Amino acid sequence: MKLYHGSNVPVNVPDLQHSKPYKDFGKGFYLSADRKQAVGMGEQKLSQIKQGSVYVSTFLFDESVMTSGELKIKIFDDYSEEWVNFILANRS
């Protein structure tokens, strides 16, 4: 699966040291399957930092890892009270 990361700098390797805590889904390296959404995130970052250009870095994710037991995965099929509570817990 192709995933995208939008920023004001190119990213070759995810680096959690630059991640901020208290984001919607916790500290992490955020990716999207939607390239347009990644472009929007890059534009948002550029508007805050005022340095660089919009870059969309592409990563290939091996989906077989999702069922291998290597990752701890929480799937939300839709917006729900559980989804909201999860986000609120990560923000605090």
C-alpha cells in the first residue's frame, strides 16, 4: 500500500524525535493513503514554519505486517464515541 507524508522538508526515513505529543492518535509519524490530504498537511506545516517548500514523501507499507502480530493495531470503522474517547485520551 502506498502512503504519503506531507511536510515542509523531504522525509526519507520516519523520525519520531520530531513528533509532537498529544496529537489525535498520539505521538507518531502520520501518513495518509490520500495524497491530497498529505499535500494539505504539507501546506499547513509550511504556513506555520515559513521555511522550505511543500514536500510529499511516499512510503510503501507491507500490509501483511498488520496480521503478523508485530504491530498493535486499533481500527475504527467509523466515527463513534469510542473514536472520540481515544482521541481525547491522546490529547491529554
